[in-house]
Amino acid sequence: MKVSLYTFSIISVAYIIMFSLTFGFIFPLQQLLFSGVSAQIGLLFLPHGVRVLTLYFYGWRGVLHLLPACYLMFFLSVGQTGHSLYAPIISLVGCYLGMQFVRLTFSDTISVSFKRHDWKLMFWGGVAASIFNALGLAIFDQGLNVTLFSTVLQLDVLGYVIGDVLGLIVCLLSIVYVFRLIKHLKIISDT
């Protein structure tokens, strides 16, 4: 129970920090530089990296770890995002299905680690998660009567995918450099 609460706390804090950074700094900068882009679509959405890592390492339990922080940030930013109350659930389920699709398609094991193969699975799982998430949110926003070949739907999906994937790349690169820093500090402390 103590480990689960600790895990939940770390995931929640990471999600809240990334979401706050995205909506407090990146989105206003995006609106200044790219005023034609919808305010609902972030071209650099950092929380997607937290979602991907959580769902990769915790599977379906990751949805339960992420849901409270997602709803907290949803309620704090509802004026800016304009999504429905179901958007966090649709988003997390879409991300989970995308991660599982890649894991079941390209992996012969369900174990997870930080080996080279797992980094590739995390990245491609994050791309698939973004596509599933974007399709779910775009269809939910525009209704079921919209076709998959609708230009508006395709642009919405493309915007979500670009933002999610760029956010994932920044998150994964940050983790690489944190690991290198830890390794460097360990070498310094050993000498």
C-alpha cells in the first residue's frame, strides 16, 4: 500500500508539473508564435510523456494512477481546453490501447526495463497512444457523424499527434540526460 501511494504521488506530481508547464508557458508561447493553431491543440504537450511512461510500466493500473491528476488539471483548465467531462477518460483509454497495441504487436514479452528495445517500444507505443488518443478525442469532439476522411478531423488528429509525440520526445530525452547526470554524479562520488 505504501509503495502504491508513493508511485501514485510521483506520477501525479509529474503529470501536474508537466501540464502546468505546458499550459502556463508553452501554450501562451504557441499562441504568440502560431496564432492560427487551435487553442485546444498543443504543439508540444509534455504530459503525454508522463502518460506513456506510466502506462508502459504500470499497464492498466497506470490509468488509475493518472486519472485523479488528469481530472484535477482538467477542472483547473476547463476554460482553456473546453473539453467534455469524459475527455480525460477517453484520452487515457486511447493511450492505453495504443500502448498495448504496440506492445502486443512488436514485443515477445510483457516485462519492461530501460534497455534499447524498450526505449523503442516506449517511443512507438507513445506514437500509437497519441494516434488512438487523438482519434478518440477528435471523434468525441466532432460527434460520430464525422467521417475519418474529414479534413477537420484529420487536422485535429495531426495536431494532437504532433504535440503528443514532440512532448514524448522531450520527456524521453530529459530522462536520458537525468540518467547520465546520475551516472556522472555516481562516478564523481566514487572517486
